[in-house]
Amino acid sequence: MPSAEPPTGPGPDTIVAIATPAGRGAIGIVRVAGPLAQDIARRLMGCLPAARRATHGAARGALGQVLDDGIALFFPAPHSYTGEDVFEFQGHGGPVVLHSVLAACLDAGARLAEPGEFTRRAFLNGRMDLAQAEAVADLIDAASAEAARSALRSLAGEFSGAIDGMVAQLVELRALTEATLDFPEEEVDSLHRDDADARLARLRAALDEVLARSREGSLLRTGIQVVLAGRPNVGKSSLLNRLAGAERAIVTPIPGTTRDALRESIQIEGVPLNLVDTAGLRDSRDEVERLGVERARRELAGADLVLAVHDASAANHSLPAAPVAVARIDIYNKIDLVPGFRIPKGDFPAVGVSALTGAGIDQLRRVILEAAGWKSHGESVFLARERHLRALQAARGHLAAAASQGRQWELFAEELRLAQQALAAITGEFSADALLGEIFSRFCIGK
Ligand SMILES: Nc1nc2c(ncn2[C@@H]2O[C@H](COP(=O)(O)OP(=O)(O)OP(=O)(O)O)[C@@H](O)[C@H]2O)c(=O)[nH]1
Ligand SMILES: [Mg+2]
């Protein structure tokens, strides 16, 4: 079991980092946090800037030489990002200038911050919980406007709020259960049974809802692996080009054009898709094509969603070596050649399209999102990480186990306790050091 780590006071060190990206820019920011922040501000600027007021001045080195001219900001503890004294210098965004300011801070006693160390301190000082801290990194890494909006909502505490709400319900139910444990069996049952059942049912429904929104939101983070597969010449590459909105893949009337798997990142409604075009599936005597087909099969094995492409104008619509385990959509392409084409009945969602004219492509996009599990909750999804999903699933398992405990109230209470523990790990109430290290090491320096 991970050991509980209560928020500690400010770390003993004062940390410093260039908070803006490497390279040239209009503005560059050096950020200092810790007990020496005031002292360092005084040394650099000549005096301590008024709290939270932009103060114009020169930053000077130890010998009094001017390093840069810019804006100084001082945020006294505890009302700062990390909860400690924080000093920021906003100067000119050139690497030489910024490094000289950084060096002056190091000379004055600060040490270089590790990746994510500012945010880690914010977490340890109780300025934000773990899910919010993760949202900081997710916001910076967001690959689409939807992902960014979702990260912002998590940062504002929406996801944590949903988790905390469930934890509060669990605590209540646990308290009621433990209180009745001292009574004899029969009495416990009559006192507690119906109430507990109702509360547990509500809790499980709430958890399912959060899990669904989290699963959906996790698509925004990780993207979906979508593989185009089918016989040669059915128009796989043409479809990739159509969906990508650019001529990425070579298209020719010669069957067996595509050999290497070709990847293209696209977005549908802000959901990132990794689209893979593959060699047409057939037995070939051509060595290169055979290798291509082998690759295609490997891609199929790793797909979240297979787009099985057929030629609507051809007689044979079977897909050689169709994978069974994953989600699949049947696409009948070249409907422009077959007026009044009727989609054959099948086991999978199917669409008729024309990569040539663009007919049916909008519908295809919708069907792709549906098949991937995106329900356009849009504004209400949680940008969940794998870690969150695992914790939610664990909690779900414990609640299910609790529900099947019947009259064994000790076991019932124990399952509730385990469910609470799983949920609390999301917001970081019980987090092992190793987990924190893992999470914050993926941040950029200066954040
Ligand atoms: N009429 C019509 N022709 C199409 C359509 N889509 C593709 N084609 C043509 O079909 C031929 C094959 O298209 P590709 O996109 O290269 O097909 P592919 O499935 O990638 O073929 P391989 O890479 O050889 O497996 C080309 O001549 C395309 O112009 C369509 O919707 N309508
Ligand atoms: Mg092709």
C-alpha cells in the first residue's frame, strides 16, 4: 500500500529556472521559488518589488553590471503558484540574456529546478491536488482546442470535484455501516440494508458516469489508432488523402501501389486520430509487395479501429484476414461508379463513400467517432490519464464486490474502504513518492 504523504512545508531549497521555451523570443521569464526568493529579488533588482505589482527595472549581476532591463514581479507566500515566495523576472527572450539572469540567481544561492518541480511544490503545499497538477502538464501538451478546454476544466477542479463528491458519499456510507456494526445481525439488517443499498446504487451510477466521461476524454489525450485495410485498388490511399485533406499517399490505378504503411495525424471534432494506410491485402509473388502486406497485418493487429475498405463497383466484398477483436467499420468506396448502390448487410457499421467526389465522407467521420467511443459529450468529458482510468476501474470493482456482499457487513465495509482508497489516489491523497516522481518528471523545466 502506498504510504500517505501529508503536504509538507516549503522545501528547504530555493529553485530557479527559465520558464519560457528555449530559443529566441520577445520575452523570456526566469522564475525563482523558495525561501531565498526575496533575497535574490533584492540582489538582482536592488530592492524588493512591491507584492504582485509589475516593477520596471534593471537586473544586475554580482558586480553590479546590468544583465537585462525588464519587469520584476514578487508574489509573497502563500499566495503564489508554489505557495512559497516567488520572484519572476520578465526580460528579453534571448538565450544569452536569460542565462546570465539565471546564473545570477544561481550565484545568489538558488539551484536549478527539476522538471515539474514548481508544480510539484504547488501540490505538496496544497495549492492544487494531483489531478489538477497533471492538468497543468496536459494543458501545455494539449494537441487540440478540445483537449486544452478539457485540461482547463480539470485544472479548475471539475474532475477533482467529481472524485471528491464520490469520496464524500463513500465516507458517509462507511460511517453509517461502521456505526451499525456494533448491533446484532438482525437489527443491522433492518436498520441499514435498504438505505445502504440505495446509497450504493447511487454511488455506482455516479462512478459509471464519471468513468464514461473519463474514457471518452482519454481519447483526446492518446488519440485513436485507425488502420485502413482492404484489397488492392479499392481506394484506401485515396480515402487517407480525402480524410487528411491533402495528397499524402500515392494513388494510381495499378493494384499494389502502397507498400510501406503510411501514417497521417488528423483530427475529427478535435479528437486526434493516427490514420494508417496499408498495402492492399492479397497473395503476391512480388517480394516488396509481400513485405508490405506483412506490415499491413502487423498494423491491423495494433489498431483500435479498422476501416475495412471495399470497392462498391466490385463483385467481391470480402476482406481477407479481417481482424476480429477490434472495432471495425465497412466502407464501400467508389459509389460514384454505382448509382443507387445499396450497402450489403453486415455485422459492422457501414458507409458508402466516394473518395473521388467526397460523397459520404462527413458521415464516415461521424461513424468513425462513434465507433471509437466518442459521443460528443464535448464540454463534459474528463481529460483522463491511464492512471485515472485504472483507479476508477478499481473503485468500480470494489463497489461491485460490496454490492454482492449481502449481509456480511465487515466485508461490505472493507470493499468501501478499498474503493475510497482507489478514488483518493486520483487526487493524490495517498500517493507514493515514486508515483509523484513519475508524474512530475514528465513536465517541462520551469513549470
Ligand atoms: N471512381 C472512383 N475511383 C476511385 C475512388 N477512389 C479511388 N479511386 C481510384 O481507384 C484507384 C486506386 O486508388 P488507390 O487509392 O490507390 O487504392 P488503394 O486501395 O490504395 O490501392 P493499393 O495501394 O494498390 O492497395 C485509383 O485509380 C483511384 O483514382 C472513387 O471514390 N471513385
Ligand atoms: Mg494505396
